[in-house]
Amino acid sequence: MPPGPGDLARGADLFARSCSSCHGQGGVGGRASALADSRRIQSLADSDIQSIIRSGTSTGMPPFPALAASDLESVTAFVRSLNRAAVDGAGRTGGDAAAGARFFFGEGKCGTCHLVGGSGTALGPDLSNVGRRMTPEELSRALAQPAATIAQGYAMASATLKDGTTVRGFIRNEGNHVLPLQDLTGRLVAIDKGTATITREPGSIMPPLTATPEQQRNLVAYLTDLTGAMGATGAVGAPIAPIAPIAPIAPSKDFDEILKPRAGDWPTYHGRLDGNRHSAHAQINRENVSRLSLQWIHSLRGFDNETTPLVLDGIMFVSATNQVSALDARTGREIWRFSRPRTPGVRGDAGIGFNRGVAVLGSRVFLITDNAHLLALSRANGALVWEVVLPENLDQPYGGTSAPLVVGNLVIAGVSGGDMGIRGFLAAYRVDTGDEVWRFWTVPAPGEPGSETWKGHASLDEGGGATWLTGSYDPETGTLFWPTGNPYPDTDGSGREGDNLYTNSVLALDAETGKLRWHYQFTPHDLWDWDAQEPLVLVDAVFQGTMRKLLLQANRNGFFYVLDRTTGRPLAATPFVQKLTWASGIGPDGRPRLLPGNTPDAKGVTTCPAIRGATNWMSTSYNPATKLFYVMAVENCFVYRSTMFGGGGRGRGTPPPASASAPAIATADEPTAPIAPPAPIAPPAPIAPAAPNVVPARGAGPAATFGLPGGGFNRGGPGGGGSMALRAIDIQTGRIAWQLPQIGNSNNYGGTLSTAGGVVFYGQASGEFAAVDAATGAHLWHFETQEIWKSSPITYIVNGKQYIATASGPNILAFALP
């Protein structure tokens, strides 16, 4: 509804006093961009404009959080009034919009090049909101004379390369040295202008419209009505009703690009579907890594980025909160960018702005937004193809921080929010349509298998079990492995006695159907917020004399696990940290042997590891040549209170029995049936001394976020901060082969990358990016960044040259040999 005169007058006054110093009087531009007659503003919904005003931008605009709601609406109305031309054109074309839609997708064949709300083809510009950007008169001229109004990014050029091949396509964000082209199949190619012959083509590839006057009026009416995108299952933001199961689907031929990637590609979050951040590339090796140098920097519009870049066919895809960019992986030049404002009211890590990456399959790029929407974007130009809302219950504080995983013709996505009371789940969707195929709930409903492990007054609808770390996949068996998070309330078990399945577990699911094959629970009845959401590394190796299919994980609870991934049976579990006071070991039944005195109460109980864990979600890697597993380990303790994370201090939680008739592992058909005892688990291995640390005193520090002591998880000062060490674990024995104690506090979430060149790359706690010898831990190279690491490195090859890349603060850094 158009704003009233009073609203506009108030908005104009507020704009003049607070906005015009940057955006100019009347929004014509100045130190900041023009807002009048702005196609970007025309393309935004009112809620998007209000979000930008309220939250500011990462490019320098300050936030205005104290602006009253009525004033926010008035400023929005004024800014909208500066861009009325396109929006007010609706309804004055004299055409039939419905007939225009039929012409667009039928006789006019417009949909063979253009997308509208996810329908059509992403070859030309996305027209989903063209009605906000262009007036009816502008649309009519563009249809009659396409060459007169070529959209940015759609001028044509041909490039002849040194080998004689020719690439022809649309020019994307040309630079002085790089010419990115989108060819007519949708493939992106970055051309080195110094080595190619470039021919620019005048005019537009789009032919003038051939239609009757009535058809043209109808088409313009339809285009004028296009003011926003629609999702595959309805309007964006609408709740999704549960759907009936869909029949198993045939594997996608596009999946070969992920399953059998090109040499040099990094096509999925962990690099390979097995979850092992290890590369077979050896161009950069222990002999020459000291010559590594920075090649390029790309700045993302965000801070403390946790993203893992993907590289496919020479193009890098990077993300931050609600945004994705496609880059030339050789130079870092941006080719296209998708973004939307951050969502007001999102809580937890998603509200802070964490995002760990995207997934790619065929012509699609998949992103989970901060408010737990799954988006499918065009790989060619970033246009929105479809959008679904992951949660069914929109009243719960769900968020999205993880990178999705593609398996076959499915994209699989998890959610965050387990520290605030959600019912966790994992869901799979068709990559082409966004239709839901299956959903697995990590907290069972009353009466379902596993619900008997929840006893007391706690609500299963808020039981936690988030799924915010990307899982792994075994194509030989079709098994999807996914880690789950803590139960809720995190540190108060008084209302949820029992094991609390399927929290703190690894789930082995049939990837096509989502049916549970087996599970293993690392920390039954967790009282310390030790999510099992650490990487699940799948390795085929000889273990204790027998060739086995293994699953390796260094868990947040301080134990390093070796599981048989065909059955879930634990083969070994050994401590990889010294500060471990909650359990003496893992028994033959796979359950922890609990030690007394570790149940949180309202006053606080000191337990080790600390609440962020002996490690966390940062990547780990296994080198088959050294037979060592590399992990960033944390030595720290914490004062746990039952009143944190929603705990009500309703009395001490009841710890589970140290050994019970229900083992930690079970199959789907008999979730609590006893199993034959596994082979004895290896005893705890001695660990070389790490940097000293003082155990924190009980009850110290003021309350802060989630009821944590001041400074959060890794506070400084006496008894705080902890220490970190890069450790190499012999998977056969659990012994620490070597370790590198770190200088600096333990607020470091940088993971490891190992390579066949005998090198391990990682982010050091004191801010350097470093390389060490994989066999001995000897220091080989480092690069100063002064950043606290929140991401893990990757490696890839473009034009025969190996690169190492990582996110560092707001930047993506790429290194290579000279």
C-alpha cells in the first residue's frame, strides 16, 4: 500500500537528517551510492530495505537499530518514493498478464533463455523482479530494440586461446587482465586477456520481439507484474506442509563431477565425499613449500568467515551469510555474486553470521541461508532457481550455518539452533525442483523408536540434536554418515533422563530413503554440550591386521574413535587430550566409563574438556602414506552450570549408568537391542605434555551469552584461554606421534589439510597460516595474517598450477609457487 503524505514527510525529514550526508539530498548520491532511480532499490522488497537500514552493511553503512518501527517504515516509504517509476507501472499497460505468461513460456519462447521464479533457463538475465527494475515503456523498448538496452553482464565477445580453441559468450565483470565469459551452454570460463585474441560483438544475441500488438501488450503486462521470486513450493517464507515419500530416484549424471572429479577440482565441502581433507596433489611438497607466495586476495562482505571454497572447472564458489560469489580460481576475479540482506531476529551462530559453504551439482549452486532456507542458484549467473524453507515449525529458533551435501540427484541439508530448543532433523531435496524426498528427525516423536531414551518433563519437540556440520558419503554402500548435536537443555539433564537418542551421535542412513541403518552415540545423556559434529573421515585401511572400512573421528568429548563403518561397532577409543576428567575410558560395550563429580549444578562444576570441546567442527585429515590423523586439539576445562543454555536449575541431572543393557550402537530395526561385545578397546594412550594450563576455579566470572562466564567459551585471564596443539595420531594405537603446541588462546577453529606432497597446512593459534612436515611436524613455512582462524584450507589445480586457499577473516587467500 502506498504510504500516506504524513509518512513521506516524516521519512523525508529523517532521510535529510540521517542519510543525506552520504547518499546526497534527495538520494542522488554522494559519498555513498545514489538511491534515487536505483534499479537495485527497485528490485528490493520493503522488508529488505528495512533490514539494510536496521542492520547496516559490511561495506561501510552503519546500522540504525534504535530507529522506531514507525520511523523505519517512513524512511522506507521515502526511499521507495524515489523509485516509483517502475513499481507504479503495474496495471497501466492495458494487457492481459495471464496471456502474457502463456506467450512467455510458449509461442514467444522467452523461457528458453530467461528465468522467472525458477522456471525457464538461466542463460539470459533473470526476469523474476524485472517489474521492479523497468517501467512498461522501458520494457517495450527493450523488446523491440534489444541492442539498445543490453543488461550488464550480457554483452557478447569471442576469445581465441593460445591452443586455437574459441570461447564465445557473455562478458561477466571484465577486468583489466581477466575476461570472464559465460558460454551459451552456461559454462563459465575465465580468459587471460594477455594470452588470448578477443573479438567484441556489437548488438544483442536476443532477437527483436516478433508478436502482434496484443501479444506485446500482454507480454509487457506480465513482465510488469514480476516483482519478486517464488520458491519451488510456494511463496518465499511460506511454511511447507509435509509431503508423501517420493519413489527412489535415478542417480544424476551430473553427480560424476562430484563422485569422480576432475584432477585438481575441490568439488565438495570436505574436498571428497569421504570427509577426509587430504589431497593426492604433490606439486607443492616439503622440498619447495618454503617458496609458497600469495597469489591473490578476494574480500568477502563479511567477517570471521568460516567458508570452505569449492573449485570446479576453474571456477571457485565462496560464501558468507546469505551470499555466494563465483570467482576465477586463478586470479580471484569475481564473476557473479548473489546476496540478500541478513534476516532480522535470527539467533545463535546463524544470527552472528556464520556460514561454512555451498554445494554444487550440474547447473545449480546450493546455499543454506541464516534463517534455514535452502536456495538453488544458477551456476552460470547466480539467479535464484528455487527456494524451500527447511523447518516445518517456524516458531522454533532454527538457523542455517552449514554447507549442504549433494548425493546422486539429492541435496541434503541440516540446521542449527540446538542450544536454543529445536527438534533437529536432516532433509533431502531433489536438485532440479526442490521437492522434499525424505526427512530424518534426530529427536524421535513420542512412541517412536528411541523416544524411550527420553524420560522426564523435557519436551521432545525442543530436544536439540542439530545437524549443522556437513556429513560424509560412501558410494559403494550408498550410506550417508551425518553427525548430530547436543540435547537441550545442554547442561541440565534433570528433565531428560536417559541416553537422549539420537543426539551426540553418528547416523548411518540410506542416502536414497533416509532410513536409519545404524547409529553410534559418542556421549549418551550429554551434560557438557559436546556435539558430535566433528568431521567423519571414511578410510579403507588395514587396522590391527585386518583390512577394514573405517570411520575416524576426534570427538569433542576428548576421545579419538575408530569405528567399523559397515556396522558402527567401535574398534578403538583413546584420549587425544590430557585434560579429560569426565570418563576413565570407553568400555567394551562402546559406552563411556563415567567418573563421579561431573554433573553440572547451579553453583558450577569443573569438568574437562571445556564446553567448546577437545576439538570442534574444524576439519581433520588422514594421510595414507604416514598413516597419521591430524587434528587441532584443545587442552582446557570449564565450570559447567545447570542454568546455562536454557537449563532451569531444577536440580542435578541424573547421569546415565556407566554401562547398561542398551549399548551405544544399534541398528534401525532394533534400536536398543543388545549386540555381541566388540573386540576390547585399546587402552588410553599417553600424550606428550602440552602447554601448561590452570584449571578454572569454580564460580568465577559474570554471566554472559547463554549464561556463560564473561568472555564466553575461551576467556582470557587466570584459568582461562586454554591451550591448543596440532597433533598427529597413529590410528593403529591412538598414540600421539608428534605434536606442535600453539602460542595463543584456544579460540581457533582452523582445521587441517594434508597432501601427498608430505605437507600439513593449518591455521596457527597466534594468527599465522603454516605448513609442517606431515611425518615429523617440522615447521616448513608460514604466512602472517594476524587473524583468529575460523576456516580450513583447501587445494586445487588450475592450468597445471597447484594452489592452496583458505578464508582468513573477511578474505579468501590463495597461495602458489612462483
